[in-house]
Amino acid sequence: MRAILIDDEPLALDLLESRIKKISNIDIAGKFTNFSPTQEAPLLKEIEVVFLDVEMPGMNGIEMAEKMLEFNPKLTIIFVTAYREYAADAFDLNALDYLLKPVQLDRLQKTLDRIEQNLQRLQAMQLEKNRTLKVSVCNELTFHSPDGKTEIISWRTAKAQELFLYLLQNRSETIRKSKLIDVLWSEVDEQKGYSQLYTTVYHIRKALQPFGNHFSLSNVLEGYILNTENTLVDLEQWEMQLTALPPISKETVATYEDTMDLYKGPYLAGSSYLWAESERLRLEQLWLKYAYDLANYYYEHANLEKAEKWFVAISKRQPEDETAGFSLMKIYQSLGLGMLVSHHYNLLHQSLSELDLKISPGITKWYEAWNQNKLHS
């Protein structure tokens, strides 16, 4: 295991090195009072561990750590600080991630043991580069490894997951830091917003370490860009397959059904991210269009059972949709299921009333005529 030590105080560097050597055979590849991640990129790619002072002149430890992880996402970074509350509260880091000055031998030994365990865990979890990682954004975010197992992502904060999802939605695009702060930290002052951004990007890099072959988060000029490799996002694949379908027919209707079944729920339905609303609505409208294509196809070909299935699915998602509701009323009238005709009329009436709307006169006229005929039959 190779490590470097970074601290603006030479005496602190010497003390930490001597204590590491007393209890470990870690190879200290370098000590630095001033460190540039860009200039030292080749070195960062050759080491596994960095002991990094939090309070550094010019660039603080979190910002520097975030830049280091850009060059080597597999790095284990140990923060060193003289301030217990500063480390724990400001960065919300666990015991693996920080040491208090002066570093005590027993505490250092525990950290070194955890480093070894962490490296072994990451090695075991590392996904093969030439295999496809599947990312599901239906309802909520989940990762699925090539062997079909669901991978649990340990997001340090809710903001880390939200920032990752925002970058994933806009991947391959450079998103300015100022834009990210406006979207995620508009409630705080600018300086604190940038500090929280750097901390959150650091946590994202840590969370993505087991998937380093599939995600690349780069600091580009005044922004960030997330790129993916051998990675499939379920709703993107669904949209591509759906929009490539030929016109619906007897020969293609089964393929329509299979493709629509891939849509397991709205985009990030479990979240309340304002920035996701427009994409969620767009995808729901796309689903709605093809659901109507299937429902109308079956209705026109007198397959009322399957037509009912799709009109019901539409009504569940949009109870106020008059076209679907009226279609169900006519289907149940044809099948002699009067109770269901009344049920869907009342359901449509209630849904529209909640929006301060009324059922179209034509539907009401049809229902009243049907009701009269039922009473006199």
C-alpha cells in the first residue's frame, strides 16, 4: 500500500510519518507542504491512500480531495485536523475519514485497519469494465450489476444523491458550478454554497468508487461533467425502443406491449426535485401517447378486454382524463356491466370536481340516456 502525506506544517508531516512507520509497513511515496493535484496527477494514479490536512492555505482539504478523486476515483483519503467539531460537523465524515491532531497511535492503528478493509471491499465490489451496469430511475434510483444483483449505494447525504441524479439527467454536458448552486443550494449564501458543492462532489466520488469503470465525474473549467461508459439508464432505453417501433399492427402489437411493460413507473417518482418535474411530465406524456395507441387499437379491433386494460391504466395515472373514462364507460356498457359504467362516471365526476372542472356535456348526456334506458329495460 502506498500513501502520501499533505500538511502545510512540516513538523506535523514528520510526526505523522514517524507514527505510521511505527505501526505499519505503508510505503510513504511523498510528503508535501504544498500540493497541486493537476501537477501531481501521475503520482495520484500510483497510490492508494492520502493523509490530507483540512486547513490548507489557498485550497481547503475538501476541495483538494475532490480534485484528487477526479484523477484517481479509487483513492482512500484520510482527513487530518486539529478541530473535532470542524471535521465532524462541517464535512459529516465517518471515523475512517478523519484523524485528530496530534494523531494517537491507537487511533491511527484503527484507521489503518479500516483502510485495509475498505481497499479489500472496493476490490471485491469493482465491476468489470466491459460489462454493462444498469441504472434504474423508474420510481427511485437503483443500480443493477451485470449478474442481476441490485447494488446498494451508500449516499452520505440526500444532497449527494440529488446532485448525482441531476448530473446523470444532464450527463455529457458541462454544468456550471453557479448553476448547480442555484438548483441545489439557492437558500444559502454563495460562499457556503460553493463549500457545500465541493463537499457533495467529494461524497459522490466516494459513493461511485465501486463503479469507477462506469462513471467519470470531471471538473471542467467552471463546472462539472458526468460521463458514463457501458451504462444503460432504463427510461432512456425504454424511450429509444419505443420511438423506434413501426406503426402498430397485428404483427407489431405484441412488441408494443413488451416495450410498454419496461416502464415501471414515473421518473424519480419518490422524489420531490423541482428540476425533475419537466422530465417526469415529458416521459409520462410519452407513455400516455403509446398507451392510447394500444387502447385504441384494441378497441377498434373489438378486443374489449385488452382495450379495458389500457384505458384502466390510463385512468389510474390520470383520473381526470375524460377520453379514457368515457371509453371505459362505453366498454362496460357493451359488456353489460352497468355498475362499472356508473362507477367510472362517478370517478370521473369526482376527479374533475377536485380540479374545479365539470364533465363535458356530451358525456353527461350519454350517461343520462344510458341510465334512463337501464331504468326502463
